[in-house]
Amino acid sequence: MTVPARVSFVTLGVEDVDRATRFYQALGWPLSSGSVPGDVSFFRTDGGRLALWSVRNMAAEHHIEDHALPAFRGTELAMNLDTPEQVDEALSTAVAAGGKLVKAGERTEWGYHGYFADPDGYVWEVAYNPGFPIGPDGRPTLP
């Protein structure tokens, strides 16, 4: 059997599920009715699904001691949008919702991008890449 090339969920371990849920709702993301308030939140996206779960519960599930939780997780999430203007709007919305601007939008050799961090420090790249146009399913089209 080959393993399907599929990402079904990205789960972020967060300090406060309610706070993190409010942040993503403030971005306009639709919360699934399958969520359990205060325990786990699920968001429908144009790609896989986003889940928010207590970082302490996640660490316990993986048999990781609290002191081993790294400050920088070496993880970056990304969303691709249709224009540089949408990138700037998304960055502004994230900051207004309680996120932190990590890097303002700027032109690159491949397009335009910037970064914000959510209230738990997860870094999101917001990008426009004309080489990867957004398809009808909301996901970037790769060559």
C-alpha cells in the first residue's frame, strides 16, 4: 500500500483553546459544530482542516514532558491568496484580531508575502504567488 499524499488536519497545540478559537473566528474562519467548547475546536478551510487543542493535552498524548515544549516550534503554516492586496488585508485582519505582525508584506522574486503570529506564537505566511494560482477549490495549483 502507498500512503495517500493527503493532509487531513493540522492541529495546533495552544495554551488556551477558547482564546485561540476566538482569534481564528475573528479572522472569519468557520467553526465546525463538531467542536467541543474549551476542549477542541475544528475549522473548515479550503484545504485540510485546522484543529486547536490544548498543548498540555497534546504533550501528554505524545508522552512529552512540559519542560520539553520548545518555544520555537520550527513550524510554519501558510495560506496563498489571489493578490498582494489580499495579503496585506489578511495581515491587517490578523493583527486586529490579536495576532502579531512578524513581517510586513513585501515583494519577492516569486510574488509577495508577509507573516503574522497567532496568540500562541504559531507563524503564518500569507502569500501571493502568480506561479501557483488559486484553483476553484481554494488551494494553490502546483506545476
